[in-house]
Amino acid sequence: MRRTEDPAPTTYERFDLGRRMLPGGRIEQLERLTPTSTRLRLAGPKLVGVPWGPGDRVRIRTAAVLPSLARLRAGDALRTYSMWDADPDAGWVDVVLFDHGTPDSIGLRWADEARIGQYVVLLRDARAIRVPRDASWYLFAGEETAAAGFGALLRALPADVPVLGVHQAATDADHIELPRPLTRISRNGASAASSQQLVDAVAALDLPDAPGAAYLAGEARTIQMVRAHLVQDRGWSRREIVTKPFWTPGKRGMD
């Protein structure tokens, strides 16, 4: 399903279940990007020199680990976030927290209680997302849960390489400003799951004839539908399409 990708850096050593403990950092900035998205900057001297690449993800400890282990649900203490931006020289990393409206969300509760100066423990997630670097152009498609990952990947692409795509959000106000412009569409009350609207928006794009590389992320069934459109209607090879399902209704643990 993926083309040949650059090998992961040697710093992606495995820790426990494929994760590696990182030096922690303190919350230095909290910025509301949209009504449903907040940028959080973690910084500290121990993060200086820690290498990051576009598509990297971190797991943030949102609760005390020992109580979680006592309940045999250690995963309850961890939430995964795509890296939005980072500066190893200055020693900070940015993640974007998205309020998806799920009742009793552990991640949302932690985000609501986050404060400047709070110390945060990090784990590096070994499941980094990589897109091919040798494509003549790129296609991105996804909704709010994909936006943070889009940001880092788009920022890393050469300025002279064409980028097309669709970013879907709940409303016009919920669109994060991305480093490269994508076509914006808003659901306005419709579900992000099995979203024909996103498929139709991708189908309406005037794409180059030359093969490119696609990155589709977000709700599982929707990205399956977009991939099917590219393969069946546009003649794409599955090897040219990278997919990352972050969630789907009624299922936990996809990330």
C-alpha cells in the first residue's frame, strides 16, 4: 500500500510496546487555533538536540501510570498526537489537540486542565508516518484529525513541488491554517464518518496526468472511500497512496 519510504532514523529505538521514553518538557505555550483546536508547545533543556522528522508522533502521559496499571488499562494514561512543528536547536515540540466532542474523553479532559508550566512526560511513537520524497506532486485529503500531521508534512515539502488536496472541517471556523493551501470544505452538521462529501471534493480536483503520491488520513471508512476513488476511477496504483486511519465510530485503539 506504500511506496518505498526513507528508513526511520536510528533514534527510533523500541521502548516497551514500540515506544521510547523521551525527556519531558513543560508546557510553554497554549494557543487556541480554532474553536476546536489548540496548539500546545512543550519545551525544556532536555529536548534540545532531540531529532524530529515530519510525520513523527508522540504519546503524552495524561494520567498517573500506576493507577492505570492497577486497573490493567495502562493505555488509559496515554494519548497519541501528531507533531505539528519542532525545533531541536531551541528544544521544543508543538502538538495540536483537537476537541472531537467525545463525551468523557480522557485526552480532552487533560487538554482542558493543561496549564502553562505543567510538566509533561513523553513517549516517542515508533509508528511515524512517512510519505515518498521523490514524487513530482502530492495529494492530501482528510479532516480535522489529520490536520496536525498535514502541517508537518506540508512544511517539509520543497516549495516548488505542487500540492493539491482537500481539508474538511466541521465548520468554516474549524479550519486550521496549513503551511500549504488545500481546498477547504465544511460538513455543516454532516458526519465525518463515511463522508461522501470528502470523496466528491477529491473527485472534483483537476489533478495532473503524471503520477503523484497521496496521503489520506482521518476517519477509516472515509479514507477507504477516497482511496477506492483514486484506484478505481483515477487509475492510481495502491503503492502511490499512503493511508492513516485515526478513528472510526465505535472502535477504540486504532491509533
